[in-house]
Amino acid sequence: MATSPNPFIQADGKKPTCMEMLQTILDGEATDEQRVYFKQHMDHCMPCYKEYNVDIAIKELLKAKCCGGNCPDGLADQIKAKINSTSA
Amino acid sequence: MEIEYEPRQHYSESEKQNIFNNEFMPHIHSMYNFGYRLTLDRDDAKDLVQDTYLKAYRFIESFQKGTNAKAWLFRILKNSFINDYRKKSKEPSKVDYQEVETYYNSEEVDRQITPDLRVESLKDMIGDEISNALNALDVDFRTVIILCDLEGFKYEEMAKILDIPIGTVRSRLHRARNLLKEKLKSYAKSMGYNNA
């Protein structure tokens, strides 16, 4: 069991659910302290462990498959030419 | 909401060129991908990116040199998309996201729809499954996934780009992730993973 105080607890004292903690991690909003706490939490929370691994796999898949490569050749030059012709 | 285009800075022509080339242009590939994911059409994406850059140059004096150019450009692109492209979009009108957000807002629904998706089934998705699943999401849900997972924007930046409160960014991302998982689960099933 993690013994340190839960760094996800907000100023109003509300205890976060597993899902709320997981979302903060996935959304890239967690502090270092929260990340460490969540890692320890996953050691004794199987649903979080499973969900986290699936969510991270989806994130990696998105990055690998949906970044779409480069913009069409010539687009940057086309834009620059338009700007030069309007600002000239 | 329209972007505030009030000129707050004064730049010489060479400073303008410098900002444009060194702060704006490096984001062209991310901008094109964002445009493509919004319009789902490569020609429209090209036009959208071009319009965005021309607008950015025209209103360059409302941009403060050295600040977050990427977020500023993304905001212009998103507004151009809403104002100019969404109206003539070929996409049929979909369910109002507000309605969807309210529907998915209960913990009970979350429990029901959170699919038991497995890492192994995701690893076998080497084709276009993830891209198709993302593209099939309503544009508002698609957008938050792109901004967060593909581009790494923070809540605060997303709130500014989308003109919505941070709490809405967070809840929309949560719904978007669940909807994406639902779609991936059905792909996994069709690939033969019975207990996806």
C-alpha cells in the first residue's frame, strides 16, 4: 500500500477516483509526485494497471499512425510566395 | 468567439518575416495534419493551412514574439475551420456533442461503456484501424484527442485554442477516450478477438 498522502487530493479535500487519477496521467497533466504515487497505486489496483496499459497503448498507436506525415511539397513555398506578393 | 486581432506589437518588415519564418513555419506539418484530421480531405486541409498562414501574417502584430506560436496558429486554424469549412462540410450533421457529453456524464455509463480492450488486440492493429476510429469520432471529440495525444497541448492551451473552460476540456477528453475505445473494441472483435 502506498503510505504517502495522495497528491491527487484537491484543495477542497475531495478524494479522487481511480478514473480521475488515470485521466490526469493520460492527459499529461500530472506532477512528478502524482506520477510516482500512481505507479505505486497500480501495484495494488489491477483495474488501474490494466486500464493504464490499454490507454498508453492507444496513445502510442495514435502517435504512430495518425501524425499523417508531412504537408504536401511546395505548400510552404506557395504560402511564402503569396505573402511576398501581398506585402510587396 | 472570434480571435482578438488587435495589433499590440509593432514589427518592422524584416521582423515580421523573421517571426513568420522562424516561429510560424516550423509548425506547418502539425498544422497540415490538424487540418486534415478536421476536414478529412487533403485538398481542404491544404487550403485551410494556407488560409491560416495568410491570416497569421495579416494579424502578426497581435502575436507577441517568442510566445506560444503553435497554440496561436492552431487557434486560428480551428476558427477558420468552424467559420469557413464546417458550414460547407460534406459530413452529415452529427449528434450535438453537448447532448453526448451530458449522456456520458454519469459514472454508471462510464462503467458500462469502458470496454475490456486488451493490449494484445491493439498491437495487432497495424493498418488504418486507429486512424479510421479517430476519424469516425464527432469532430469535437476528435479535436481534443488530436490536441492532447498527437500534439501534446496542455489543458490551458487547449482551453484557449477551443474557447472552452478547462473543465470542459477535461470532460470532453474523457468522453472522447471512451468513444475511441468503443470503436477500437468493435475493430478488435471484427479481427477475431472475442473478448477484445
